[in-house]
Amino acid sequence: MENPVISDTEPSSPPDPLSPPELKKALKAFKKRLKLTRMDDESSLGVGPMSSGRSSGIVAVAPPSQYAQAVWDELVRLGKLRYSGHGLYELIKL
């Protein structure tokens, strides 16, 4: 049996999905999704233009699917998010 020779031209592996910059990007994407979901709920039809409006009752959303489940699990472990059940996460208020 021959051992394969590792060459320098092999593509490098993708960055670690649990690296601090990747976790920061995932948390930022989560916050943006939560903000947009709340804004969409607050601006729904049925709220008159002369009223003071109403605040959204949305506290948890499904995380963006472009990040792996391990990223969300790590953010829960770090205390940045809380798992609310049924695939939804909520932001921890400091």
C-alpha cells in the first residue's frame, strides 16, 4: 500500500464555524432577523395612523439557516441566546 502524498496545492479547509468572528457574525444576523421580524409585526395592517402604535410581542425567532446548528448551540452555551423550544431562540438581555 502506498501512502498518499500531501501536496501544498490542496485547498485549505473552511474556517472553523465556531471561531469568535463567525459567532459574532451569526449573532449579528440573528439580531437583524429579530429586529426585522418585530418591525414587520408592529407595522401590520389594522394599526391606525393616528394611534400611538403598539409594541411587538415577539421575543423569539428561528435563527438564520446559513449557519450550522453548532453555532447556535455555542451561542446558547456562551449565554448570548436562550433556546425557547420548537427551533426558536431569544436574545438574552444584559
